Amino acid sequence: MYGRYTQDLGTFAKDEAARLRLQEGDTPQPRRPSELLEYTQGRCGPCRVCALQCQRFLIAKVGEDWVFLILLGLVMALVSWAMDFAIATCLQAQKWMYGGLDTNVLLQYMAWVTYPTVLITFSAGFTQILAPQAVGSGIPEMKTILRGVVLKEYLTLKTFVAKVIGLTCALGSGMPLGKEGPFVHIASMCAALLSRFLSLFGGFYENEARNIEMLAAACAVGVGCCFAAPIGGVLFSIEVTSTFFAVRNYWRGFFAATFSAFIFRVLAVWNKDEETITALFKTRFRLDFPFDLQELPAFAVIGIASGFGGALFVYLNRKIVQFMRRQKAINRFLMKKRLLFPALVTLIISTLTFPPGFGQFMAGQLTQKDTLVTLFDNQTWAKQGINDEFEYLGILEAWLHPRSNVFITLVVFILMKFWMSALATTIPVPCGAFMPVFVIGAAFGRLVGESMAAWFPDGIHTDSNIYRIVPGGYAVVGAAALSGAVTHTVSTAVIVFELTGQISHILPVMIAVILANAVAQSLQPSLYDSIIRIKKLPYLPELGWGHHEKYNVRVEDIMVRDIRYVTLNCKYRDLQQVLHSTKMKNLPLVESAESMILLGSIERAQVGALLSTQLSPQRRLLTLRQKVLPEDGHRLSDSSIRFQISTETSSGAPARAALRKPLKPALKRVPSSPADSPPAGSTDHTGIALKSLFCANAATEPTEVRACVRRMGGPLLALVGRLYPLLCPMAPPQILDWEEQQLDQLVDFSSAKIDPAPFQLVEHTSLHKTHTIFSLLGLDHAFVTSIGRLVGMVSLKELRKAIEGSLTGKGVKVRPPLASFRDSTASSSEADTTALRQLWDRHQHHHMPREAGPGGDEDDDTPK
């Protein structure tokens, strides 16, 4: 316990046994670990041992985590690059189809609409058939998993395949969908599958706690390889998946994300997409004077407006889902026609973005990547509201319309993309919402920047120098602010810096992101928390902003007092009643119903195992056998019974002939003792006894059976004891009587696994402290005690209801409906003190149940 033992007993025993086996005479053999002894045989034995020792030395010095993280980063970089290549190919095919039919507008429309509809329908159908768990973002599920909740089928190979193929088709359709959230889920699945694969080579990869740490690193890898932003990826994954983060996982996330982002960009250079490793959306803002100090109020306005916009986006997304679920007719129709809803949504959005149609007012032919490239452009698109002064070249022509200026185009783009993105993210396909929101924020920032450039054509200056306003910088600020407001993160600022490759606007970006978060968090939960609530996943909402009233709400106000428990001296019937009356996964174990001293907790599965073992058919057959065998007869050991049966059945005669032969000659030749040998005239009586025994019905009295068996020989007696329970089992009424007798016996907890230290809270623990403990430790329940006595239990459900039910616009109410109005500063009452004194006096001469020491009762030095 205190470090005296450097080796487990099992390992020491293996070493000793292997050494003794290989020891030849008195020649001393060098002691080797038992794992190396199997490699010492043969000519190449020393070489194999040396190689294995070198491998262990490298793993001990370098660590297995490095190998795992390198493999994870490499695999995710390859997956990300392959998916981006496939998505770009799909989008290029759509442009080729649209451009090749420029002679007929109707054919152009059919191609423009049919292509994304087919891809989205295929993605929805393929995902629904293969793995429905792959639908959606994946970040809410990973947040739940990292909290300690087990979600089945979310980290399997089948879900991985469905997520990758479904996401590729969904993004290749050109719909306003994102990929950051799904990439987090894909990286987590890749880490889980990699751990299972590497567990074949060593048990280190089977550690559950280590797998959780690798999942935390995988979340960072997902964002890092998605945007080639390792720093922002690590920070973003921490913010969206963790309430409390273990610093020991920090380096793992940075190392894996950096390696993954590096390989991802190297593959782009290898494919000749880039000349060198650069940012995805490289900007070239001026560095000597990026912005004027007087522009900061405009950046603050972008942040505040983005906060309201982010809250509105989350609210609209949730209302769309709730509307379709609450309308029973629509819900039933969509459940029957699962592919109709994604096809219909895709048809509507693609129709509105058709470039010759309404799409000409919102740059409908641009993809998300092209849209960001244009919005981050350095040049000013409009001066004094006149668009003819700027020459639109290349993809910038999409923002030019002969009958409207750039302001109308940007406003229409923001409004239409806003509700389109909120609607598209509800489609049952693998998709995220980060990129659409990022693009909308960039468009809003660009709109403010173009307005500032139109109001101040020569820039805001106080001296003779002229520095024109850069609208692209406003687009960067807007993108970070709106995406941060929707996700409730600040790390979007860092992601923007890594995406653009410039840090010149660090101050305005941080101001806007912080203001956007302040506004959005006071109005709505984050998009991921909203999805968690919609899917009803186990979660714990955050407390309201800094109001001291939440410290006055106590556990005794929200706990469940009437809970089922197991006593130390209970009967099996009590266990049966507890299992039927509650669905709790962990049952409290108390000393007695009178004292209610909490001794520990026992899992529901353990209680069921105790009950099933007590009422098992094996015990029933054993009882039957004991009833059949005579109480004063000579019983044979199991080995002799097995031997005699084997000699009878292993003869050279066929099995069928052996079965037809009577057992009487064999029994005469091998009597158990002279006293057991039947007399000469008793052979017929033995045959009659056998016949009456095996042909008797279930109602035969045990006394008659015993009298019949006493006249038989020893070997036959043992054989009958084995065959009788099988040939003449108990009748149902007898089984019921036997089970009633078993249920009235006291429970033996010696074979059960009991947790001696379950999580406990005292009844005066505040709501704030309870929330912190549940969030930090990932608890789902805790027992409430008072002076060691069990008084109730609080679970995640009660805590969530207490927080949601007491949240108002000003924070947590002073008293929830169940609160007792008492002085929060009062000390322990006199009744509690008296109860504590009585409890102490009663236990002065009473020993609590505990495990026996190695020396048994002799080593117990407790005063009697």
C-alpha cells in the first residue's frame, strides 16, 4: 500500500515458475522477466531478447503517447485531404454541368437543382441505413462522452464510414453546411479505432482513462486538420467539449494538431495546389497602419450586433426542429418519408441560389471558399455608394449587379443565408454550422466595412496622412464575432488569425468576440448545448451570471428523499422488491433501516447477480441431489464417479450397445465396500427400486426416495444422485415453494462488488458547489448524508431541473419552489448535535463491518 512492494504477486510467481522450469540441475540461471523467457530459446534467442529490450527502452523513454498521436495526426491529415479533394471535385462537376448548359436556362436550372438534391438525398439515405449516429455535428455527442456518459455506436467503424462518406456528399452538394463539427467527431472515432487496433499489441491502450485523454486530443486534431489551425483548434476543442480541462492533455492536443495540420498543408503542396505552406485564406492587409483608433467603436458595434445575431441563429435553429417535432401530422409524415425533407429543403435552397434567378442578388454561384476569399479582399468595392468606380475581376463579378449596388447584394446575402443555414443544419445528414455562420459573419463585417468606406472615403485621420479604411478587416472581425457568438467561444479569434495568416487586427477581433459572447450568453445557450437539449442527452447547464443568490440554494432543497436502499442484514426478498420498485443504477448500502448509516453503494447489476445466483437452477438441482442421497450412506468422491463412468463408456463396444447393457454386472464387480454389496437375493429389489425411482412422478416423497436408494450399491447411489434431478425435476409448485424458502434467507454480500466510498454531499451543500463538483468529476448522482446517515440522493436530473427551473433574466432565484426559508448563515442545529452525540455513544461498543486483514481475526487490535 505504501510502496513496499515493487512487483505484483502474480508477476513474481510467473518469474519464479519460469525460472524453475528452465533451471538445469544446480547451474544458476540469470533471472529474466517472464515475458522474455519465451524468446531465449533457439539460435536467435539473444537477438530477439535484445530487440525486445530496445523496444521497451524506447517506449519507456519516448512514450507510447507520441506514437499514438503521430499515427492519429497522420491518418486524420490523409482523411481531411482526401475529403477536401473529393468535395472540390464534386463542386467542380456542378460548375461544369452548369457552364456547359449555358444555351438553355431551363436545362441549367434542372442541372443546378438536381445535382445537390441527389447528393443530399444519397447522403441522408446512406447515413440512415448504415449508422444514424453519424447525423449532425458530433460535437454535442463528444461533449457528452467526454463528460463520462457512454453513447453506444458513436465511436465505431460503421459510424466512421457513414460520417466520412455522408459528409463528403453533403459538402459536395454546395449547400450552406459546415465541416468543423463533423471533423471533431471523425477524429474522435479515428482515435477510438486506433486505440482498439493498438490494443492488440499491448494492454496500455486498453486503459479507459487513457482513452478519454486521447479523445480530448482527437477533438483538437479534428479542428486542426480542418482549417490548418492547430492553436485555435486546441483552444476551440477545449471550449466546446470540456467544462473542466486536464492540463496534462494540453501537450497531447498541441502535438497531434500541429502534426496533423503540417501534414495536411504538405499534401496540398505535394498536389501542387499551393507553392508553399500558407494560410487557407491568405490576406494582405497593410501592416504599418491596419486601422485607426477611431474605428474601434465600429468594431464594437459589429461585436454587439453579432451577439444578437448569434442568439437569433440558435433560437431559429431550435424552433425549426421543435416545430417539426411538435406538429404530429408533419412528424408522422416525415418519419414515413425520411428522404423527402432533405430533398425538399435542398430543392428550395438551390432554387433560391440559382444564379440567373434570385441568386444574382446574393452571389449564388460562389462556393463557401470562394465567398470567403472575396469577402476578405483588400480592395474597397464601393465608394460613395457608386459601384462603377471599382473594376470587378474574376470571382468578384458575382457581387456585381447592374441594377443594384454592393450594399443591397450584401444585405440580401446576409438575410437569405441566415435562415437558409439555420434550416439546412436541421437536415439529417452529417454536417456542421460553423462555416455557414463564419461566412455570414464575414458578410456582415464586410457590409459594415463598405459602409464605413463609403462614409469616410479618405479614411479617418487627424493628420496629413491618408489611410483608407480596409473593409476586409471588418469582414475578419465579423466572421470571428458571429461564429464566437453562436458557439460561445473566444478561440474563434485565434482560428481567424491562423486562417488569414495575419494578426494585425488582433485588438478589434478580440473586442468584438468578447462583446459578442457577452451578449449571446445572456440570451441563448450555445448551438451545441441547444442540440444537446433537443436530443435530450445527459448534460448540466451553466449557472446564471454572478448573482450571489445561487449560493443560498442547498442540496436539501432539491434532493430526492424517498429513495430505495439495501441494508446489510436484508433478505433476498428485499433485494427482489428493491429491483422491482426502482430503476436506480447504484443502490445505497446502509447498516440498518434504523441507523441508516451509509456503508457504500452496490450496482444494480450486482444485486441482480446475487438474486439470480440464489435462485439459479444449479442450486435447485443441488438441493434435489441432497434430498435424494441418503443421509447416512457412503458417498463417493467426484473423481471416483468420473472414473467409473469413464470405464463404463470407454470400452471397445459401441456406444449404443453400452447403453443397452444393464449396469448390474458392473456394479457387482466394483462394489464400494463389502457392506454396500447387495445380498444374493436382492437383485430384483434393486431393479424394482431403479424402476420405481426413475419412473416416479414429481410428487414422490423424499422419504420413499431415500428408502429406495438405501437398497442400492455405492456407485449406483452416486449415479442416481446425479441423474435423478435431471430425470425427475421439481414441479412448478415445488419450485415456487423452494424459491420462497431461498428468498427468506439472509443475503451474503461476500461475493458482491461494493463501492465503499461513493460520492457524498452533505445536506447544506450549496447549489453552486454541487454544480461545480458534478461538472468537475463527471458525476451523474451523489448520495446526501447528515452525520453519516443517508437522507437522500441528488442526480443529474434533479440538478438540471433546479438550475433550469430557477433561471431568470437576473440569474438564479433566491429560493426555488421547494426551498425551505431558513437562515443561510445558521450553524448546525441542536437536534443535529444531540443526534451526533447519541450516534457516537451507540457506536462506542459496536464494530462497523469491514474487510478482514491478512491475519484474520488474530491481527485485529481493535479494543473489544
